[in-house]
Amino acid sequence: MKLVHSYDYPTSTRASLKGLRHYDVAGEEHKLPSVTTVLGQTTGADKEASLAKWRDRVGHKEAAKITSEAAARGTAMHLYLEKHCLGEGYLDLTPLGNQAKHMADVIVEKGINNRVTEIYGNEAVLYYPGLYAGSCDLVGQIDGDMAIIDFKQTNKPKQKEWIGDYYLQMAAYGMAHDAVYGTNIEKGVIMMCSKDLYYQEFVIEGEEYRQAKYDFLSRLDKFYNRLDITE
């Protein structure tokens, strides 16, 4: 695995606009909504209802605790993976940091090693001019194909039908990369590890990937039509 500086990724700062996460990308006239903001603001009623039922079932205080711990664990795991891809070391001796390291090690062993041969972007800022932006975990060559690679942590294993927005997220990053750098990315790979170290991998390509691009653009259109997000 080697770092290849083929693309000049922009600098950016995260900003809040009307309470929603945006990116202030160098060279862009307006702040751009993040991909996760677009998806979060256009989620279906069924998903919102399902989350509400879960909070009612476990209790709102416990739900907040579970969500907070998962977010912190995910941040720590991503940092381990970022440092690994840069060829740097990182150590967090807290219980959560130790757990995150073991999860990152599983992803390195089963997802990255001997498969990712080139890395073009690591925590790379990607943006579609005038429309949206985000930070992509990895842009690189995997199994011989250029792809968007996303790392995910989970409390328990996932079924494919539960993670549709993850596919749209990768499609959005792929479209942004293509628009700015003239690439033709047609593959996304999710590398996921649960807190009990169960590894899952989800690959989207071909017609499924093209459909995800269309579905994200539909959500983006809904976002802009529904919300006044201009300054």
C-alpha cells in the first residue's frame, strides 16, 4: 500500500449554517451542506419512527448514552485507521480507545491489507461545486478498482437493507470526485466492524451504484427544495 498524490484535495473548515453542518471549502462562494446533513434532513418517516420507537423502548437517557458511546468509539476507530493509512502510529490507552484499536485492527487485517494497493485520499475533503461537500475516509485502489472506501463501526452486525444511506453517501463522494477531478469511480466499499469484533463488508458497483447516485441526487433536490439554506 502506497500513498499516491494524484489529486490536489482542497482545504476546508466545518461550519454551522442555520443549525446544520456545512463545509466552507476554499474557492467556493457559499458554504456547502455536508453529505450527512443532506441525508439526515431527508430521511424517511419510517426511519424516524423506528428510531423513536427504539428510544422509547430503551429509555431516552440510555439511548443518548448508547449513541454517544458509539460516536466516540467510531471517532477513535477512524483515527487509528487514518494513522495506519498514513504509516503513522497512534495510541489511546483508555478502555474505549483500546476497544477502538481492536476494531481498527480487524478492518486492517480483513479489509485493507493485501487489497488496498494505492491511497489517493485519506480523510479527503470532496465537494460537488455549488451543491455539497464531505470528508471521505479513503479514496484508493482496492482489488484493482478505484473506489470510495468507508469505515463504519456498529453496535451489532447490520443487514444490507438497513444501510441504504451509507450507499448514497459513497455515491455522493464518488460523484463529487468525478466532477472535480475527471475520474470515473464506479465502486464503493463499506468496511464495518462491530464492537464485538465481527467484520462485515458491503460492496456497491454497477447498476446498484448508478442507482445510488440517482437516489442521492433525488434526496439532494428534496433538501434544497425543502429548506432555505442560503446565507
